[in-house]
Amino acid sequence: MAAANTVFWDNGGVILTNGWDRGGRKAAVEKFKLDWDDFSDRHELMLNAFEIGQISLDEYLQRVVFYRKQPFTKDDFRNFMFELSQPFPESLEFLGKLVATGRYTMMSLNNESKEINEYRIETFDMRKYFKAFLCSAYLGIRKPEPKIYRMALQIAGRRADECVFVDDRGLNLEAARELGMHTVQFRSVEQLKSDLSRFGVKGD
């Protein structure tokens, strides 16, 4: 098996905390004293449009939270959302070592709204790691739809067997694997190092 030359990385749950996951939403509901059932119903109805770039963060918040008067501002809520994003230092250190070898093309491949994705790029200086940011909000489609993986390969200009996709969710890996990409489900940095090494991706 030839060594892989391109690695696609999920961000949330691998190198950073998730940007706006169930845990983060529960924390927001608690902090801002919202009704969980109402908030969740509205979130689910708006999520796809939010993450494929059809609506902005402001539009999402208007429909999910600010459809009625609140004792806090959109800026208060938006800042809370952004602050949920935190780094996984060990993952970023390992990613940095892979980048430093100069042997691999690194691209992110994530489901995220435009605003949260761009906040994370800027805050964590992610341009030093990735050549491209293949975000659902830019591509107009989310994982695990097979089309997003085909688009990723086309943008990278690589064959599937040259590529590894790293994600913490098994469902997101299935379609990539069916297209012929190598896949690694992230559980820990040590496990990630071991699994990537099987495809010739090493940080030393």
C-alpha cells in the first residue's frame, strides 16, 4: 500500500472542542435560562440551513433565541457560542509536527457555520496547519453526505487511496471509506499516531 500524501481533518472533537454541539447548547440554555425543548426544536429545524451557509449566525439566532424579547443581547449569546471553542493542545502539537515534515497536504473537512468556522480559523491560527478549509458552509453540503467527500477529493486533486480522513464520529467516516479513502476514527492522540502511521503518515 502506497503512503498517503493528503490528510483531511475534522476539527471539532479532534483538534478543537466542538463548536456548537449538544453539550454547548445545554450550557447555553442553562446560562441564559431558556426552555430546552423549545430551543432544541427550533435548533433542529434551522441547523441544516445554518451549517450549509443558507442563513447567517444572526438569522439563526433570530429564529432560535431572539424570536421573542430576551434579557440579553445577540452579542452576549454570540460571544458565549464562540467561547465554547477551545484547543486540544496535544492534537494541535501532533498536527504541527506532521505539517513540519512537509510531506503531507493538510486540509480541514468539517460541518460548521461560516461564522464559527472563521472564528476558529482566526483564534487558533489554523492557517499554519491547513492548505484549505473545506467547510460545509462553503460547500453547501454536510458530512456524512457522500458528495462532500467527492468534492474534497476533487478540490485536493487526489485519488481516494492517497488520502486519509480523520473524524471522531464513525458515521462521518463510512461514506469516505466507501469511496476508497483511508479513515481513522479519533479517540486519543496516541491512537491517532498509531493509526496514521499504518498509512505512512508520521510526524518524525
